[in-house]
Amino acid sequence: MSNRQNAFDDVTGERISTSVVDTGSPTDQGVRIGLAGYDLWPHALGFCEALEGSSAVTIAAVWDDESEHLQRLVERTGAVGYANLEEFCNSDIAGAIITARTSRRCEITLALAAAGKHVLSDKPMAMSAAEGYTMIDACRSAGVVLMGGYNFRFWKTWQLMKQILDSGELGKPFHLYCAYNTGMIRRSEWEDTLLSDWTEPASTPGGGWLTHGDHAIDLIRWLFETEFVEVLADMRTLKYPEFEVEDYGVAHYLLGNGGTALIASDAISPQARLDVTVACEHGGMAYTLRPEPKLKVWGPASLGAHIVEYSITENWIDALGELAKAFAATISAGLPAVVTAIDNVRVMEVVDATYQSARESRRVTISQRSFDPE
């Protein structure tokens, strides 16, 4: 996936050092897309970094209605900048990636769909499942693609996990534990304040738990090929009482395959921590990010040993690039979306129920809207 090695911060994606192989100048601009919004800047700039020099995808236009943010996007991409959303949507692009704050993603999606442009909405797709339904209906009516932004599916680690599970050698998976802990993300590259679109309830459907917890929800649905049935959650404010959103959370789930899951995520940790363990009938797998990325697999005789350890060097910036290229392939070649809009709204249905459980201190059944085939 990558020609970069340990060059970026695990949380913000900011460049720490440079170790990039020169791939030369692209011979073709590929699919021309737009980038809408600086607000969630680690992902906005991550897409810029990942697509730099790409022959498959070109960021040809950028939008933000805050001048300083727009200037930064133009500076980073060299693309045409638009402060007017309608003009951006009607520019010479096939579609756009939305990295604006979550509270604006429905509005931007509807504007892009009205202009006949395809949409890749970064995660979470919307402020609620209901808002996600509105986005899906609008894009279906306009005949445009609405793709989801969960980049875990493009990590080599999780793709290897998926391959091993799909082989059937470990038997049925029955539990996944995920701990994804980081610090709080500052407002922008140049503003150290933590009062931001990650901590303002009008801008985000959740706080420190949601920042990474929704990745785990999508990962479980994809790896286990099952849906979430019930949740019991606990959300707390432990370090940042000045904010209305939680900075710590843990959620226990019952799954449709009879299994369980536990997702612990927070924004109060001194350094990034990502641990994932999958328990299966005939073995299991465990991934840890620190001190270096390792995936251990145990169980099947075909491994040739009781435990096999894989060392996989990668970073999420590259996964963003692969996600964007998959979006371009969906547009240009008519390939199925790797992460569909329904995948994203299924995550939001789980998120809605999780926060309801935390508010009401009880178990909550997770409901799903049915969709007609496209």
C-alpha cells in the first residue's frame, strides 16, 4: 500500500519525517475530484498527502467558506479554491470527498447530488442515522454514488485478518475486543485550543469515544459479516469537564451471529494505542500498534506453528489514499463501492443506540431501517 515509512503522526497525520520514494510525475490526471472542508483537518490534509502525485485521482477543486481554511487547502493542493458551495459543486469535478465537520455533511451531500456529483463522505457520515437516510435518498434520486469513509478496510493488517477469517480455518468468530485510545485533537494546525469540531456538540454526534469507536463498529461488521443487536454503554467526562461531549467511553455489544464485542475508546491517553483481539472457535488473532505494529495468529495447523507473528508497516494516510482511489474507480469504472452508504448508516444506527444506552443507563436494542435494492 505504502511507499512511506513512519513519516506521520499516528493521530493527526502530520509529517514527522520524510522517507518517501519518488514515484515521478503522473502521466494522467485521472478522475478529477473536489475536497470539501478543512474542519476535520487530519483527514483533509491526509487525503491531500496521500493523493499527491497520483495518476488515478487529482484534487482539482477545494471548498471552504472560512477564508483561512480555504487558503490552506489551496496552498496544500494547488487546486482551484471556492468559497461558494454551489460554485464548487458545479465546477469541473466528477465528485467530492467531504471532510467538513460532521454537522455540514448532509447539506454538502445534498448540494453535490443536486449538481450530479458523486460523494465520498468521511466518517461519521452524518449527525444521526436519520440524517444519513436523507443523504442516501437524495443520492439515489440523483443517480450518484454515495460512498462511506471508513478507511480501516484499506489497512493491510485488517485485510489480512479478513483473509484469514474468510478461509474458515479459525472457525466462527465469536468476540472482538478493541481499545483505541488517543489524545484530544486540537482545533487546527495553527490553533492549540481543544475547543473544536471534535468537542462541540453542534458539530459532532459524539466525543472522544466516537472519534475512533465507530471505526471498530465498521471493522466488526466487515470482519464478522454480521449486524449489531444490542448495546450497553458507559460514557464519561474524565479529563475535560469543560466540554459537553465525553472524553472516555466503553460499549458492550451483542451481535447477530451470537457473538459479542467490546469497544473502548477515549481522548485522554498520552499516546496512541490500538489493540484488537478476535476470538474464534479454533484460534484467534491479536493486533497491537505499540511498540511496533504486530499481528499474532494462533490456532490453524496450516500456520506450521502454534503462533505466527506478522510485522506490517503501514499508516492510515496510505489507507486514505486507497479509499480515495476506490472512490475514483467506482465513479470511472462503475465498480461497486467498497464502503457503501448503507455500511455507513448501519454504523450510525449503532452509534445512535450506543449514546442512548449511555444517557439512559440501560441496554438498548439496535434498530435498522430496511432499504430497497439499488
